[in-house]
Amino acid sequence: MIADLTLATGEQVHLSASAGGAAFPEQGEDFISLCRSADAALYNVKQNGKGAFKIK
């Protein structure tokens, strides 16, 4: 969890972030393969609870 906010209307908003990353050249040697690896890492984070990061 990054933050809990209260809007002017009184509504509560909860912010969190998830991230996935990939390293060159271990997870890809070009833009497309690096993006796919990072996307797979992000998908894994979201499947396992969110609010975290992972490098594939």
C-alpha cells in the first residue's frame, strides 16, 4: 500500500503499485522480448497479491 487518501467528498481511496522488470540480456536481447519478460513478471506479481515488484 502506498497511501490511504480521503477525498474532499469524504470518499476513501487506497493507492498501491505493482511493477515487473526485465534485465538485458538475461531476459531479452531486444525491446519486444524485454517488454514480454517484464509483462510476465508484472502478471506474476498481480497474481500473487499485488503491491509488490518482481524481476523475471
